[in-house]
Amino acid sequence: MSSNDPPHKFKESPLPFKNIMKMSPENAQFPTPPPSPDIPTQPTICFEMTMSTAWKPKSSRSVLPALCKEDCGEDAYFFADHESHFTFGIGDGVGGWCFLGVDASLFAWDLMNCCLESANTLTVPDPQNILIEAYQNVLGAKRVLAGKIYMYILITLFSYIIGIFFNSLTIFFFLDFKFFSLLLGSSTACIVTLDKSSGALSSSNLGDSGFIIIRKKEVIYQTREKQHFFNAPYQLSILPEKMKNDATSIMDSPEDAIVDQTYVQAGDVVVLATDGLFDNMFLDEIVDIVSEHLGDELESISNNMEWENSSDLEERVKITANALMSQAHIFSLDGKRMSPFAKSAREHGRHYLGGYVFFLTT
């Protein structure tokens, strides 16, 4: 969702509920008889949410590929609003592919676009099922290849002619593999669903993206990341056949994701982001920025008070998302800072100091 799009809103408002039980010889064996039609059988809670996004690519692109909805660098995201759930997710294209000439954002966006399709078609948008179906669709449809195959054929023919002319096949193989690698890629993924009735927040997290939940100026929940080794997160991939047998290649499965569930309350803040945020900002620094811009509103909402000016709340959420992005970017450029990434690097026996230059989406 771009920062210019109207935010989506979800708010908690309990309806009155009475539990009525009648006991008589006729119904003694049925302790809880069916209630009267005008009496709800359980509390009905409706969660609303105000949402905004922000991103910071390393460098802007004047022309975006068709798969990319926004210029988020190598990151991608999606959101979907259903009658019973709100579904959103984020993916971080693995930057190492750039050394083979691959645009890492293509696979990430294809995966997130497929997640959106799955979220809109599944009867119950479970995050794990969304991720499994989306990845299968990416592998099956190979939309990353769409619109590229004709260029691949032309370049292959051209490189073949050049190879004959120079009596060498080196150029042929180099151009052939380099261009074909443009059609490949890998990405982390974090998919989240919010049940509007119960407040259940379910997630499927593969890699080092993730989210935190802030309640009354404290982090009460944080997703767990999953890495093969330092700075090598679990990831979904499309690899050429030769790379599949390479011991250094990573090709994980949606079943490797960490599946979890927690519950949110009115006034909670969910910060979903790629590793560009968490590698450069400690949790207390994130909480400080959220509290600075949303403190009064969250206090009112958490005390079951209606925030009167919804447009003001929307603007403050937008400002908060951009403030997190801007501060993480500033920290990433500080070469003397003991950042979360630098701290983690030293814990793994590597000497590193400073921020971590990144693509970030929150």
C-alpha cells in the first residue's frame, strides 16, 4: 500500500452480551439450552486498523518492471481486506543475485502478488496456506519469465552468431547464463492475518523479515527469524538446474516457515518490516518513535475511548511509518554505530561496526 493510498481502518468495539441459562427437569441434561434469537451466543468483537507503509530503496528507478507495484528496492509487499480477516505480507528479495545480473525485486514481487491472489481466493486466509499456494503458483506459472522469453531467444541467437564469428563459444555461454539468471531469484517472506472477530494474529515467517507488537510502550511480541548461518536467511527460490546441486545454494520450502499465533488488543501497534529496520534499530528505539507520534492516540484507544479525529490518526500513522524508515536510514549510514547488525556480527565471530545499508519496507 503506497503512502498516498487511503489507510484501512479496524477498531475494537464490543457488543453487549448476556449468558442466560435455564434449568428444569425437562432440560436438566442440557445445561446450556439454545438462547433466544435476539440474544447473541458469544461476544462479537470487531477489530479495525489504521495502516500505512513506507520504504527506502538504495537508489530510485525511473522505470519499474511490470511486476513491481512500487519502487521498494528489492522488497515487496501486499495487503488484502476481507469480510472476516485482514491479510498482509512482506518479502525481501535476496540481494546476492545482483552479482549474477538478477533483479532481486522481480521474484519478491511475484511471490507477494501470488500471496495476494491466494489471500483473495482461499475461504479461510491462513498465512501458511497462503504462502504454500503462492509459492506453488510462482513455480508453476513462472510469471517472472513473462515478457522476457522472446528477448532470451534473440540474445541466445545473437550470442551464438558472435561465438561463431570469433570462433569461440565463451561469449555464448556467458551471455546465455547471465541473461537467463535475470529471470531467477529468492526472497524471504512474512505473511500475517488478523481475525476481525477474535483479534487472533496468525503468521508464517520464513527468513529474517518479521514484525513486533507494541502495547503501552512495550514490545509484547516479536517474530523469530530463521537463518542457515549469519546473514543467510531461509528463503524461497527459483534456481537453475546447475545451481540446485550446488552445496552453497539455498532453496527452502514454505514448510520451513515458523508458524505462530498471538492476540492483539485495542491500541496495539504492529510494525511489520524487512531486516533493514531491525538490523539498524533496537526495539526500544522503535518503541520511542512509535510512542512519540502515537502516544496519545494509543492511550485513548487502549482505554476503550473513541479517537474523535480519524483523519488525524491516519496522518499520524503515516508519519510514524515514515519516521521509522527515515531513522533506520540515518542509522544505516553511521559507520561508528554499534547497530543490531554489528552486534549480531560480533556474536558470530565477525568484526563489524556501523549501520547496515539496506532496502527497507515498513
